Amino acid sequence: MRGTAQGTAPVPLSVLDLLTVGAGNTATDALRTAAAIAQTAERRGYHRYWVAEHHSMPGVASSSPAVILAHLAAQTESIRLGSGGVMLPNHAPLVIAEQFGTLEAMAPGRVDLGLGRAPGTDGATAAALRRTERLNEGADDFPQQLSELIRFLDDDFPDGHPYARIHAVPGPVQATSPGGVQSAHRPPVWLLGSSGFSARLAAQLGLPFAFAHHFSAQNTIPALDLYRETFRPSAVLDEPYALIGVGALASETEAEARRQVLAGALSMIRLRTGRPGLVPTPEEAENHPYSMVEEDFVESWLGNVVYGTPDAVRQGLDDLAKRTGANELMITANAHGGAARLRSYELIADAYGLPGASS
């Protein structure tokens, strides 16, 4: 990723969008903002744009990543689009292979399939999604589900397998040119995680790995070390490739940046204490009567968010890339309004001298 004389990002920069729904706004507003952010990221030289699967959370509008990505594929031209991630235990592998095969047909060569094993919600909602009371069943079966999904994507179940005559379509069974040469394109698979389980599995399979630093910072270095130490080269990768999700927000002043990220912190307090709702406004977050426990949470949470002026955010991102050795930084801006999030991505791009400087 190249910049101008102003500077260069040390590693590719990407976007993780939670499609936050702020108080006073709607899911329609969040989807319109998602399109604007994806288009801005494409124009400014960000490498990829991912959305994450969440359920039963009023403050996010990303319960259906494949649907959102189809919407964005029609409104972008070159940026990579993907899931960060699809929670595989919530779905039949064949369904995911069909959905992302369809996305690959819509946007050939620019779709990523990031997979996680968490439910992306609470236990009761996970049970409703999976139609089972055995909530650990899907997570425990994740390696088997993953293997099945990859075979559907590659259309290579061995003879005699119960699924050998089943084809995920769109997929390789259709991807044949008039000359009879089969296309090799299919969405690359990433494993996502916030602990060592997916790091080890990604390493064993030689897959790229994405770590959720933005909500599990204490596990980042151990997970990345485990991934690199146990990595086995594969047909996909010769060497490890790890990105990390980073909470970051830039504004013209440090005070305004803190106002914005404080709203995200209050939203997390409410989520983690069983009171999920729309993301509060900065004004509500400023005036909230924080208890001592809540104040401690805020300071701990914001300690892992890179926020401030554009130059301060750039320095924080550079330091994080150096400290973790990540191959890519995926920035998520958890704030109330779409305008603040859009402006942040512009300001960060400006700080690195990326193409298409904002006015």
C-alpha cells in the first residue's frame, strides 16, 4: 500500500464494519452508511472491507453478512469484500458454500470468507439459530464443519462419500470455460478467533488468520505467536499471514475523538451487563452516571482503542503493527453516528497520505 510524501502505512489497512445503529437512527441508516464507508475505503486505498455476524443486538445491523455483502458488491468495483466473520456453527456448511459462491459470481476475485466458531450472540439466541439446546455442539464440531465447507467450495468430496454427488452452486461444477478449462476461483477461507483454538487450527491448515484484538487484546501476542510457531505451509500460503482487528477512531481533536469512543464504551457496558440497545449518543455517554465499576471498564476498554488526532492514531497504529508483527490492520470504528465513522476513515487515510485525499 503506497502513499505520497506524507507517509506510508506499514502494513495494508482494512475496514471491519459492525453496521452500528445509533440512538435516533435505523437499520436503513446503518446500511446506507455501510455503502458509504465501503465506497470511501475503496477510493482511499483500504485493502478490504468486512462485516461481522451478530444476532439479537439492537445496536448492530449485521445479522446477515452475505446479504449485506451482495448489497455492497453492487456499489463497489475493486475493494475486497468479506465476512469477519460468518459464525459457521450457526449454519449448514452447504448453505455457506452456496452463499459465498453466489457472492464470488457477483464480484469475481474479490470475496473473502472469514469464519468463526462463536455464536455471535447469547446462548438462547444461539439455540434458536441452531435449533438445538446443545450449545457447545457446533463449536466442538467446528473442525469437521470447516473441512466439509472447504470440500463443498472445492467440489472435491471423494468417491463413496455421502455428499460426493452434491454440488455447491454457483461453484466449480459450473465454472468451466468453453475450452473446458475449469476456473480456480473460489473465495479464500480465513479463520477468525479471540484465543488460541482458531490460531492453532489456521496454522495446521495453512490458512490466513484474523485475530480480534479489538475485544481480546490480552490474548493477541500469545495467539499470533502460536499461529506462527505451528504454521504449516499449504497450497494456500507459503508462510503465515495474520491480520488483527483494531478499534480506532480519529477526529480533528483528541477531545472529540474521546467523546465518540466513549459512546461505544457505554454501549459495550450495556451489552455485557445484559442490557443491549442502540449505540448511545456522545451526549448521553458524557452525561451517564458511571459507577466505579463502569469507570474502570471504560478506562480498560478505551486503553485498547487507538483514538485521538489523525497523527496520534497513525502513531498508535504504527506502534501496534510493530509490536504485534501483524501483516494487516483491520480498523473498526465503534461510534454512534455514521458521519463520525466516515470522517475517521478519511482522516486516517489522510494521515498516511493514501490516495484520494479528503477535502
